[in-house]
Amino acid sequence: MKKLVHVVFLTILLSHSATAQDNLWQMKLSFKGQIAVEELEKSVPEFALDFYEPFLKGGTTAQEVMIFTSPTKIKSVDNLGHVLIADRTKKQEYSFTKGDDLLSQDVLSSDYPLLKNPTDPKDAYLILENGAEKETINGVSCIKALLKVVDPYLGEVAMTIWYAPDLPSYYLSSLPFLINVPGAVLKLNDQVHNSLGFEVSALTKLSDLKEFELPHEVKIVKLSENEGSNLDDASVFQDAFELKAPLKWFSQQNAAYGDEHLFGVKKADGTIVEPANFYSIDVLNKQRAIVSDSSSLFWIIDDEAKKINHVGFEVLYAVNDENMVYAIEDRYGIINASGVSLIGGLSNISNFVGSYLLFSENNKQGLLDFNGKIVLKPTLDFIDTDEQGNILVKDLKISSEVQQYSLPDFQEKYLK
């Protein structure tokens, strides 16, 4: 398993136009636009930041999602291999990444109900304001509406949507509230950042539900206490990253986190090796994993629960099975699974295209490979990509204007 997916809980809504939504539909959704985290944090309430995950610049996020939706089932598969399957009737949700040998199961929750007059002032909810305008998208009639996601204490965000009442609703892990729109959303534009949104294409009607079958011969990890699981056995961490015997993961509720459990390591006789201070885990390979602690610091651990780095990192994420990008005191670098820094002291490192990483130094930008080798020295004034995958370059030695290259042309000019 490459990554433990944190499950987003969803609301179930079983009947929207019961007679019209009897079919199974397949659709391809493509995101458009990007935004820097710093800009987003200035304009969007904190509770809504997760909704913008597909649009974050420099991150590894899904750009396309294949969706299957029917009155009883929902499935989404993104281009990174993350899969979510929901059973509306049984009120269950399953999540996994293609190739995993286990998947997570949880019950669906009632987040973001669609309300006209909210009675409980504490809960977040949706407001849908239909307009008179209609639009045909992929041969399906859609209603244009303003959708507001409201948190009574933290603010709200608004999006223009075009939804089809004749198609069953669906959800995305980053946009869970879409399940409560009375029909499938075929287009969405953000109200504050107009360049951000998505549109559905390649809409197809299917005839059977075989797409919703769970993978065979995999272990199901039940996350919900309602399903009889016991968080104290820490099965989520244990199944994701198995420790050498006699070490085992254990969990302990932390009052500072409300109902959340933190995780630690103990021996078979109960001796604590690592106190319950870990919050999340991301598996690098069979011998190494990345964990975060209650202070939001990241650590590399081995299968004996030993910390490889002696000082916690502010940022740590994998770029392949061996190497990771790290940051400490706002200086970035690449470190390997043995804890050896391959390069460090850089102003910033972020994902670029292919097997390249973008880095900054002295207000100039260059490129690294995943092993920390500089493949383009920091000589460019600006480098980015557009929605079509072209490389945008500002190189004052050539022109004060931004130049556009295809990836092969860029490689030929700058990386040969």
C-alpha cells in the first residue's frame, strides 16, 4: 500500500426525481485552474480549504476523475489511482488505491445537508439558489444555480453549478457536499476565483452495476465503531505498515483532539516503545514510513519504530519509493530513506512535471530530479505549466515575455 487514504465522510440522499434517475451513468470530470496555497488562505475560510485540493499549485493532486453514479451506488476513480465506492442503500463507503492489499470501510455521515431554514446553528449546511437559466451539457439539460457551503461560525464559500436533475448525484473526496445536490453536477465554477472549476465530459449511459464490485482477496479495515471495530487495536496503522515482531501499534484517545485517537508502538508485554503521539502514516516502502505527530512535525520511521531523522520536519512527502522532499526552518531539500540529505538549503521545492521538481534559490528557479540532482540550474525568472501541459518560461536572457514550449521542446532547449 502506497498511501493510507484519509476517508472523507459523506451524506446519503436516496431520492432525487426517483422516476428519472433509474440509470447508471459514467462521466469524465476534468479540473481547470490552479492556485497557490498562500493566495487561497487569504481568500477562503479555513474550513473550506480542503474543497480546493484539486486546484493547488505545486501539489500532487488529481486532475481527472472517472465517475459512475446510479440511484444506489457511486464510484469515483482519479488519475492517481484513488478509488471511492459508496453504497447508498447500506450507507457504507469504501476507499483504496489501485494495487492496495487492503481497503477502508466506513459508514456514511450527514455532513452538509441541503437546507432552506437551518434549525441547528452549529452545523455546516448547503444553500441552493436556482436561477432561471438552463444549459445543455453533453446532451443533458442542466439547471444553473448558486451553491453556498455555509459554516455558521467560520464563514461560507459560493460556487456556480450546473446540475442535471435527471442524473443521480455523486461526490468527490475533495467536494463531499456534491452528494446533496438534487442531481449530478456537470459543471462548477468558483465564485471568488473564476479560473477554478471543473466540467464533465464523455457522458455515457451504462447497463449494469459491475463497476461497483469491490476488489477480490483484499483485507477490509473497518474504521467505524458502529461496524464492531475497535480503535484500540490500531488496525489502520498495523495493516498499513507492519512492524517487526514483537512490536505492535496501539491507539489512545487524546483529549486535545476530541474523539481522535493518536497512535504509538508497544511490545507484546505492554512496554511502550513510542508513546501514542502519531497522527497519520504514509508508507514509503516495506522498511520505511512517514508519520506525523501531534505537533504537526514529520518523521521517517523504520519497521522497528525507530526514528531516522533526529529533528522533526515541517514538510515531508515522498517523491518515489526511496526519496522524500523535506523542509526544516523553511529550508527545503531531498532526503533518502536512510536519512541522508541528498541536497538541502533551498528556498523551496515543489512538484513540476514528469520526474522533475521545481526549486527556488536567490529569486531564480531551476529543476531537480527525484534523486536531488540539479538538471537545470536556477537561472530562470519564472517557470510553470499551463492547463494543456505546456511549459511556460520567463528567461530574461532571451525575452522579457513569457515563452511557451511543449515538454519535448523545453527539454531540448534547457535540459539537453
